[in-house]
Amino acid sequence: MMQAVKTAKVPVVANVAVGKKARKKGFAKKMMTLCEEQAREWGYDQCYLVVEANNRPAQTLYRKLVR
């Protein structure tokens, strides 16, 4: 199901991918941490994350990262 997104100007993180052999080693978490840090440096307190609706493993990971 698609959801409407506000047109606020904030950073968008999309197309994050980790190769199969590199999964479960913390790379996605590190990439997201770096994206969040960069957004803060740019003066933002939030960013949007685009995740495929059928990518349950990614959704699970990103939910764990929400603070």
C-alpha cells in the first residue's frame, strides 16, 4: 500500500543494499548511522527512508534502529 508523503524538504535514503555474503555483519546499520549523522550535519532532525513493501528483513532492521 502506498502512503502519501509530505513535501517537506528532508533527506531521503533509498536503494540501500548489502550483498548476500556481507549481510548480518552490521553494514546496513553502519550505513544508516552514517546517513543520520550526515543529515544532522546538514541541520535536519529527520530523514525519510524508502523501503520496498515486501522487504521484511529490511523493515525489521530499520524498526530496530528507530530511536
